[in-house]
Amino acid sequence: MQNLLPEPAPTLLPVDRVPTDLLDAADSEAAAKAVAAAHPAFSAAWARLAELALAAGEPVTAYAYARTGYHRGLDQLRRNGWRGAGPIPWSHEPNQGFLRALHALGQAAAAIGEQDEADRCAQFLDDSDPAAAKALA
């Protein structure tokens, strides 16, 4: 059976008001925390904290950071027209914070044995943009 409904348009988040060089310089947990504290709606800061926690072998902390970045990103996506389906292109840099948080959430979920959540995150990431899954693998 063919789907006769058009595919939803890609969701493109607005350019972040947070200078990305702040996050690029956040190579330590303290620096990333400072960015997240100053800009709590900035998903990329939470994703960075989650990535750092995963690298440090702290999956529970990573899960909490990633879950925060994921939910802040969902809020932004919904405010920008996303209705729970449709592409979220990795090539659009402002989308990358949400997609990185989603990926980190899946990794952290797997690390704490929550495989259903890890699988859901992996599927959501691939559904959002297969390029994101490839870039973050």
C-alpha cells in the first residue's frame, strides 16, 4: 500500500544564540557545565556533558545529562513546527545538539542495561536522519 500523504518538511532549528565557540572550547566538564548553566536550553551543552561522562565511564550521569539535552531539544523542535515525525537534518548545525543528545541517551541507556530505550533512541536517530547515525557512530 502506498502512502498518499506527503512527507513532513524537514525541521530546521533556528541558529543558536549561543556562540558555538563557547562549546568548542568546553573540553572539560567544568567548562561544559559553565556553558550549560549559562544557556540551559542549549541542547549541545547537555550533549557535550553526556559525551564527557560516557568517556569517563559514568553512564548514569551521562544518562541524566543526555535526557536533559534530549528534552530541551524536543521542546525546541516542537516550537519550530515538528509534530513528532519528519526529518531532522544533521547537516543543519543547530539540529546537531539535539541529535547528539539523542545519540548519547541511547549509549547511556545501553550502558545501564536499558536496551529498549537504547533501541528506541537508535531508531529515532536513524529516522531523524541516517547521516546523523553515521556521523555519530
